[in-house]
Amino acid sequence: MMSKPALTLYFDGACPFCVAEITRLRSWDEQGRIRFVDIAVPEFEAPPGVDLAALNREMHGRTAEGAWLTGIDCIVAAYDTVGRGWLVAPLRVRAMRPLFRRGYRLFARHRQRISRWLGLKVEPMCTDGRCALRGRTDS
């Protein structure tokens, strides 16, 4: 892995949909360019200048240069970083961005309910007699 990741993603490891998406991104991140940080673990401390409530409202990311990204901008950056930017090409259409931003915020607000509707669950991983939720480890 690079000494400094191109992007640090802050995600909700208690959200099944979020964990599924992070698992997909991890599988595509063959060069280890993204650092994944689970904000749901008890020992998580929010970075200076960002509070946990903001991190819970929508996905946040921080570039290697220190710029903060939120919502769809963060999603686009993550997919670009793993070489799959074409999958989120519609999010780049300037005229549609306000609609996508509102849609993403609505989704983020109801992500737990949507996860339940889709039948998604965060599965425990147990090793050495200790269990944690899948997707909760920081890479």
C-alpha cells in the first residue's frame, strides 16, 4: 500500500448497504489507493474540523492533498481512484448534479431502512473467539 492514500473514505460500518459498497470498492482497489475508515467502531475519533453527525449524514472523503469531499463528489472520487469512474458517469452531468445530490442525501438519511428492504445485513466475522462486523476494519 502507498504510504499516503490517494483518498480516505469515511463510511458507516453499521450500514449493510454501505458495507456492501465498501466491499466492492476494496475488491477493485488492487493498488491500495484508498484508506477505508469505519465511523461506527467505538474507538473512532472524527478528524479535526468534522463532527460525527456530519459523517453520519453523508459519506465523506479526504484527498491526499487534504481536500474534503462529500456525497456524490466523494463517490465519484472513489470510483475514479479504483479505475471505475465510468460506472458513475451520470453523476458528472452538471445539469443533473443538484437532483443527484438531493437523491443521495435522501438515500443516506434512509440507508438503514433501504438496507432492510433489500434484505442486506452486516455479517459478523469471528476469529480467535472475538467477533466484529464485516467491513469494520480500517485498512
